Amino acid sequence: MNLQDIPYIIYAEETPNPASIKFVANKLLMVSGASADYESSALAKDAPMVMELFKFPFVKRIFVASNFISVTKNDAVEWEEIRDELRLFITDYLNKGKAIINKLPQKQVAKDSGFKETISVNTQHNSPANEVENKIIEVLEQYIRPAVESDGGMITFKDLKDGIVTVQLRGSCSGCPSSSMTLKAGIEALLKRLLPNDVKEVVSEAL
């Protein structure tokens, strides 16, 4: 049987963030390694499935990765009331062969020159400027990112300045009550142990 002929099966997994649930698919939703984070429907014009999910009044944020979708809800409802509804909707949508994301989201950012440029809102690490930053990215990829993804989130490296590593947390990690503990007790402790002369602290940039 061709892989495309196998129907999508979606199951829901809880995450450390009580406001987010991870809907896992038995097949790839995007190219492996690709992902996109949507804070509102304004960024979802090129993502038909995301636009449909934002029509649910309780949906606050959506993160799409290669084989799962993290949905963050508002406080108006409990997951027991909506989890199955969302799971069935996602399953039905995918099995009808409808488009998920046609193009990664973009936004305009101001440059120092005063002009604005359009950038892709993806979830890739910033390019390393030196060997230390390259080692930090390697540690994140090998030890941290798999664990974060298993909880329905994503972590990316932004920069290193004066020994302070700045990362970005997305998906279910964004706004998660336990994310600060993960950041300090897990990520910071590991980077300081592996790169004691280069890393003093790890902070998360708000998204």
C-alpha cells in the first residue's frame, strides 16, 4: 500500500502546559524538520488548516511541526469539553486531502536603517557567528530539542552575548508555567556544564 493511501490517525497528548495539547499524526504533516508558529489568524493566510482551526473561538495559538500540531486554548473552556472535537476535526480535515500550509508565515520587521523587511517566521536556529554558538546549537539539537518536541514545543537559538544565551520557546512551551524551571534546571545547567567558560546564563525571549 502506498503511504499516501494510509489514512491519518490523530491522537491527543497532554503537555506540561495545561493550556496546550499536542495532536500527533501517524504521518508527516510537513517536511521533516519544518515547523511554523501562529499567534493569530493574521499570520495564517497561507495556511488553510490553521485558518480553520482559528475559527474555533477557544483557540489562542497554533504550532505545526513535522508530525504534530500543538493547540493552545484560552481560559474560557476546559480540554475535556473540546479535545475530542478538535481531534475529530483535524482527522477529518487531513483525510479529505486538504492543504495544511502552503507557505510559511511572514512578518515585517524594522531595520536600523528605518526600512522594513519581510522575514519568514520559521523555527530555525539563527546562524552561528562562531564556534561557541555552533556548539550551543549542537547541544540544543542533540540533548534539548527532542525532549522539548516530545512535549509539543520547540526551542531555537537566537544569540550569545557576554555569556548570556538567548533562546526562543514556541508551541506548548510558550507561556508554560514549568518552562522557567526547564530553562534553568535543564537547559542552562546542561550548557554551563558542557561549556563552562562560555555560558553564564540562559534566558528566553518573549514571543
